[in-house]
Amino acid sequence: MNILVTGAAGFIGSHFVRTLLGGGYPGHEDDRVTVLDRLTYAGTLNNLPRHHPRLDFVHGDVCDTALLEEVFPGHDAVVHFAAESHVDRSVAGAETFVRTNVLGTQALLEAALRHGVGVFVLVSTDEVYGSIERGSWTEEEPLLPNSPYAASKASADLIARAYARTHGLDVRITRCANNYGPGQHPEKLIPLFTTRLLDGLPVPLYGDGSNVREWLHVDDHCRAVRLVLDHGRPGEIYNVGGGTHLTNREMTGRLLDLCGRDWDLVERVADRKGHDLRYAVDDSKIRRELGWAPRRSLEEGLRETVAWYAAHRDHWTAVREEPAALVR
């Protein structure tokens, strides 16, 4: 199989590609992979096994329709990770999110249709559902996104659904919980707090810290994407959860313990605009149909992740930014 993977110089996509090329996905040992990535601030070639004989890298934009005409021929499947994904950045300015996440997805779908690509997997997010006070979302819930980022991802989901229903394109959508793991860009909560705490710097806790998130290790997420690629049903959506729900305050406490720091490094800051209170997905469908279940406990995964950042300072010291919430 020849697979086009977009955005695979970033955190999640690169993990998927490295695992596939490393023989971690049965049945894909001979696959060729083409990575298409614009190499924004969140992606780097260092995340990829650049000299692997079954890997081709194309530096480019998913919105570049002329480039897509050159790249798509000969590919059997697309796994679409490429996205602008940081909520705070989308609150500050939504244009890039709409361009990449909405128009880029449409351009890829159109190219896939023109070139007869067999399967198109769109990697989405639980944030498209909005906030849920209790219980968990099933795949049949309406989309009620609250941030510009979530709205752009929901738009991509709906466009993909339209291509499936209108044109018969085999589109499969995954909606995952909050990812974490080694190598994540330090703008996200766990690597942001970890890298700052390792250096004895303050960390910003939004509001009262009561916002609840569900946590999913990147390896468990990528296994789910692989199962959906291989065995998912055309036109279907699959929630991918991690099974562990923590308030941001609880997560902060765990990271303080792992980094050997105290609560005096935690600064309460004004809450984010439109901050969703709680996310939780019902992932019984992917468990029942595809036999998926998370393998990494949050306790094990967090310990491994913190240890990785402590041992790989060169990965994050050059790109770490001062959190906007702490800028006076």
C-alpha cells in the first residue's frame, strides 16, 4: 500500500509514520509512505526517519492544489493529520485555522476523489462536540464547537461527510481525546507545564482549574487510526478515548509530583475565552467493532513522558515560548 500522510512532521503524525515504518503495524511492513508537511512551527524533519528507504518527504501546503496534483497519483490511502491545533492561537486569530483545517481538507478530499484514492482517514478531535456537563458523547451527537479551532475541525468533518455522501468517497473519521506523550510541542498543557517545572519556572493554571479533560497516549491514538484505516467502515466516525478524566488542577498536581516541584510555582490566571468545561467521549464503538482499547495507563504514560522531556532538553529549549497567560 502507498499511503499519503499529511502533517506527519508534527507530534501525532510523526508517531504514526515512525511506528508504521518500524514494523509496528501488522500488514504494513512493505508500505511506502509519502509525508506532505508545510513544516510550520509545530513540525520538524527531526521527527521523521528521513533516510528510511520507504519514506518520501514533500515540503508543501495541503492548500496547494497544483502540488496535490503532483503528489496524489499512485497513492492508495490518505491519513490526514495536518491541522492547526492550538486553541489559544485560534482565539488570538482564526484565519490560519480556517485556511488549513477547512480549505486544506477540502482540497485533499477533491484530490482524493479525482485520483481514485481508496480510503481517506480524517483525524479529528473530541472538541467538535463542544462541552458536556455529564456523561459522554457518542458519534451521533450534534457538533457544537465553541472555539475557532474546534469550529474549523467540525467544518472539516462536515465537508468530509459531504464528500462521502455525495461522491461515495470512502471517508473515515476519528475523533480523539487530548493527546500526550514524548515529543509533543511545548505549547500544549502537559509539555508546557513539564518543561517549565523542570526549569523551576511558574506555570499558568486557567481559572479555578476545574476544567476536565480526557487523556490519551499518542501511541494508543495512532493504533486506533491504523485500525480505522485497515478495518473501519466507509462513512463512519470513531471516537477514541483514553478512559482517564482529570481536572486541570488534578493534572497539575500530578506533574508537580513527577517534576519534584511545589504548588508555589502555580499561578492562577484569567480563564480562556469560551473555555469548555468538560470533554468525554464514548468510545464503545471502536472497542466493539475494531477491538481497540488503550494500553497505556495515564500513570505510566505521564511518568515516561516527563522522563523523556528531562532527557531531551534539546528538543524543547529552542522552541519553548513564554505562555501568553504569564506575559505581563
